Amino acid sequence: MPEFQYKARELSGQQVIGLLTATTEKEALATLAAQQLFPLQVDLAESSKAAAKQVNRRVPSKYLTVFYSQLADLLKSGVPLLRSLELLSKQSSHSALKVVVADVRDQVAEGSRLYDAMKSHPKAFSPLMVSMVHAGEEGGFMEDVLKRIAAFTEQQEELKGRVIGAMVYPVFLLMVGGGVVTVMLAWLVPKFDGLFENMAARGELPWATTALMGMSEATQKYWAVVLLAAAGGIIGLLKWLKTEDGRRKLDVFRLRAVGIGRIVRSLAVARFCRVLGTLLKNGVPVLTSLKIAKDATANVVLSDAIDVAASNISEGKSLAGPLAASKQFPEEIVEMIAVGEEANNLENVLIDISENLERRTSREIEMVVRLLEPMLLLCLAAVVLFVVIALLLPILQSSSIV
């Protein structure tokens, strides 16, 4: 718990300074009042300020993978949750994770559920991980969930590494190519102004050259404005994406984006099916399972569709019908869910669906990663080709070659 440094007066008027431990500043003030002290100043102690900064830092996935795996092992060995969290907090080699786990332990000790305590640290624990821990607590299979989270986190880290490795060379070329093109627009292209001036007056300048000269002039005159506008646009976009409307628009775009939309949808549906199937298999009621599993999609659009399905189930309807009506779930997935409901084997069917989707999506991701490099190289080649053609066309025309 955080410590507060206070300055207060006793009833006698004497000023006192000290430290006290409290969850919030309001609780600290209440504690001072109970001690018949009149507070003059109450602030977080320096140690607690440093801890708060650590809590707000992101924790690398490799450290989280170890944390999930070790917590699962400790719980499976019979070590109580509070003792497990205390041990992991002391043993953690990452300063931010050490503080985060200690805070989670304190919240659990005060009566909070583990998933609620993790939810208070969104920069360390993603909504998907919190949702899966919630499922584990509800179904009584926490150890299995933590092992699966560790495996999933490690898989994501490997995928991220492959993507970064595949993009290092293309990004390097793009940076160098972008720098070369910028230098050409700011320094080389203006040297052709005199050569192209007469052709422009006669209206014989090709459209590609006209566009290139316009970009060159804008680069020379307004480069600072362009940079400021780009920075402002990025900051504004990031703030908008944190709003409810921005999050929804982003989730819609992710589902419809060419190339990655299918992958995003498949991963979200696979997570939903796995969490829902595991909950049902462990005896959790279907409505409770749906409320927990919807968060595993990490997508507002799919979560809304699942909410509608849950309300229909409460009225005695099937799960497949509203999922099909939402148009957000693939037809073959809905059909398999319908068969599972009819055969009274829905939990096993859902787990099979998730495993099939994960395997298929893994292959699709591999394909996209392999295509990134040639696509970026083609884009760079197209830009360079445009600049070269725009500069050569007027020269060829003036020489009567074309």
C-alpha cells in the first residue's frame, strides 16, 4: 500500500510531521481525523511516488511469460495465491513487474479478486489476459489458464520477433529511400526549373512532372508546417482512438482491413471459442460463460454481437442463431456451433473450433509476414520510378525523341 507524508496540528496547536499507510488520500485524511490531527498537507511519500511511476510502466512480454508460468507452477504445487504472489514479487528481476505484482498481492489480500486486481494495471495485463484469468477463477481451473496464457504470450512474442525480423531490411530501405527522395525534391528537382519553365508556359509539361514540381515546391516552402501537421495529426489520432467512438471505429477497420481483417477476426473468434468452451466444460453456466468469454475477443464489435446472443439465450433461444444474424462470425463456425448445440456437445466443439482456427491463422500469418518484404520493396521501387520518369519525360520530349 502507498505511504503518505503528512504535516498536521494536534489539538494543542503543536505541528507534527510523519508517515502513514493508506489506500487513498481520502483514507489518509480519515486516519488523521481519527487520531485527532488537523491535516495541513498530505502528499504521497517519495518512495510511493517512485512506485507509482513503476506501476504505470509497461512490462515486456518475456517477463510476463515467466510470471504466468511460475504462478501456475506455484498454484499447482499447492502454494496459496497470496504467498505465490509475494514470492514472485520478491524474485522478479524487472522493477516495474515487481511493483505491479506487489500491488496485485495487496489488493487480493484486501479481498479483491485476482482478475480485478490485474485489471487495475492495464499497461501490464491486457484485457485478454484479465478475461482468461476471470474465466479460470470462475471455473476453478486457474493453473491451466495461467499455463495457456504463458504459452499464448510466448507465441505472440515469437510472432512479433518474426515480423520485426522480416521488416528490418525493408524498413531500412524505406528510410534510406525516403531520405533520398526528400533530398531530390528539396535539392535536385529545383535545378530543373529553368529547363522545364518554357514547356510549362506552353502547357506541354507532362502531368507527372507537374506533380513532381509541385511536391518539390511544397517540400521547400512548407516542410516545417508538414512536419508539425503530421505530428499534430498523430497525437490527435491517438487521443481519439482512446475514446469509445474511436475504439469502435478502429475495431471495425481491423475486421474489414484487406489482408489482415480475416486474421484479426479468426484470432478473436478462436480466443472466444476456447474461453467459452473451457468454461462450459468446467460447469460454468452458459450466460456467465458468455459474459466472461466476450472480453476474450478484445474487439468491441464482436463483444456486442455476443451480448445480443447472451440476451437471446436468456429468452430460451440457441447460441448459433444470433451469432449468424450478427454477420460477424464466419458461416462455417456458426454451423459447427449449431451442430454442437444439437448434439449437446458444445463445449468440445468450441475447443475444436479454436484449435483449428489457431492452426489455420498461424499459417496465414506466416504468409503475410513473408509478403511484407517484397510489398515494401515494390512500393519503394514505384516511388523512385515515378521520380525518374517525371524528370526524364520532359527531356525526351524536348529532344523530339518521344
